[in-house]
Amino acid sequence: MIRLDRALQVWGTARFNDVLKSEIEAIDPGLLPLQQGLTATSYARQKSVSAMVISATEEAAVVHAKVGVFFSGIIAGSCCADDPTPVEDQNEYCVMRFDIDKQSAETSIVVVDQ
């Protein structure tokens, strides 16, 4: 389970967006739903991501953060020796909602429509 403790600690301050961005970029990309966010490629690379906080709101028990996530993907070829498809990273972007529990900082993440 992903926990965004530092972001929760600064919720409601001017530092929230920067801290949240930093924490998201430090998450192992394999723990993010990148594959569900693909639009131009067929396989999400498990490389670093870049985040941009779009908005943040709160309810009684949860902080909801809408975040743009930039990552890379590839178009996987047929794996044949003579396959001419180059395996080059291509830029991808999706919007995710990070729901941070105010008690535990446990965070669920879903890809949302832009």
C-alpha cells in the first residue's frame, strides 16, 4: 500500500503541491496504474515518472488530488528477430486521482478521464 505521509502532513499549506509532486515522483513506477493510462503505446515502461498537481480537495476523511502523470511507453513488436518495429520510448500522459486517507495516509490511485 502506498502511503503519502509527507503530503498529508502539509495538507492545507502552500507546500502541499510541491510535497505531493515529490512524493509521487519517488514512488516505484511499478506501483502506479500506468498501464491503464496508456493512449499511444501498448506497454508502460517502468521508468521514472513526472507529476503535475492539477487540483486537490478534501472530504471528511479523504484528500483527493487530481494529478497529471507523465511517463513513457513503447509499442511492443512481435519479438521476432526480423521485426522492423523500433523499441523506442514514447511520451505518455494520463490523469490519476490520488485518494489519501487522513488518518493513515494510505493512498489509493485510479486513472480518471481527462
